[in-house]
Amino acid sequence: MPNDSFSTVGLIVETIDHVRVLTLSRPERRNALSPELLDALRIALDDAASDREVAALVITAAGAEAFCAGADMKAAAAGGRTASRSRGPMSGIYRNVHEMILELPKPTIAAVNGVAAGGGAEIALACDIRICDPAARFILPEAKRGMGANFATVILPRLIPATHAFEMLYLGEPMDAGEALRVGLVSHVTEPGGVRAKALAMASRIATHAPLSLRRMKETMVKASGLPVSAALRLNEGLSPYESEDRIEGFRAFTEKRAPKWSGR
């Protein structure tokens, strides 16, 4: 698959081998989520989900200061979106970006290069794997702003022990990279400046594996969360890798000591 890239409103979209890389690119606004950037993200996520040549997705950001500062309040105010009566979570005519990332039928990695606050932190939480720079900070300040952190409130206690999730939500104080690693919020803290390379290397390794197997694992893990074990084991989500051509190819490649050629069927 050829490597290519293009830019849209505050978003750089690249394809590196079979990895789609989305780079939030509004460093002058700490990569805050303007309405235009959210629309660009929705389009890019939908495209990545449907593109058969894309095997994995990485979300990162431009600049060294911030991954994403959350909602762009200036842009929202300019667009008249901060009125006294605003819509609650999961409302409106557009899909929620965090839900789209969570349900993307392909592996996702957040390469967190700086401060991830509010909705920006929730982008990282929506990804399957989180890798961060030592300078990264995770902040959910909604209790200080009169907001609800709807997505984080649901997802965070599924990722880390509830006591840490409550503390993060109630206090609204930053969690640094070392603490995020200790409580299991991230799986790796890289050398300074190395988070993008680490995420791309991991995504490239993932992309060599059977696409039906990856999709089955993703969909089952997401949808089984919270179910009793007996029900979760019987979900049978998505296309079955057990009955696929790729399963036959995987066994054949192993016995022939060669790299498999996946068809996604």
C-alpha cells in the first residue's frame, strides 16, 4: 500500500504502509477541538473504518506542548454554542467522536505527546492502547467547569481501578505520565520525543496480523465489557475468523515457515 498524506481543517491524515495516522494540527490552540476539527475527525474515522487497506489507526498531535486541550471554547462561543441551554451528551445530529473511536473495527493507538485535557483526554481513553511522552499529562477538569465528563465517567473505571478514576474525576487535577503508567492508564512511557515512533512501530506490527482476528478481538472486548462471563463468551461478535480463509492461510504459512498473505476473508 503506497504511503500518502493530506491535510484538512486542523487535521493531517497520513497512510504509512497499512497504518492510518491522524495528527491533530492546531498547535496554536493547543490542538483544541473546534467544530471544524471534530467534523474532519468524523470523516477521517469513517474513512479509516471502511478502507480495507487500513489495518490500524494512530491518533497523535502536532507540537510538543499539548496532545489536545479539549473543546475549543473560543470557537464554540464564536459559533453560538455556549448558550445557557446546550445539548447534553450523545445528542445532536452528528456521531460522538469518542464513540466512533471506541467502536472503530480496527486497532487504535493514542500517541499522547503532551497535555490531554477534557475531550482531548477522552480521545486517548477511547483508543485501545495509550502510549505517552514523559511530558504527557491527563486532566479531566469537568467538575471545575460545571460539565459532566460523560464519556470518561463511563470508560475510565473500565480502564483503571475505580478509586483512581473517582479521584481523577472528582479533583480534576493532572495525572502525570509516571502515575498513568503505574495505574495502568498507559502501557508505555517513551523517551522524550519518541512517542510517535513507538506508536507507529507497534501499529505496524499489529498490521501484519490477520484482520478478521483483530476485528473479532476488538469487537468482543468492547461489547463484552460489563457482561457476565457466560454471556460474554457467547457474544460471537462480527465475522468469525474460525471459519475464514485466513485461518487456513495462517496455519499453512506457519507450517511452510513464511509470512502469511491475508485476504480478510
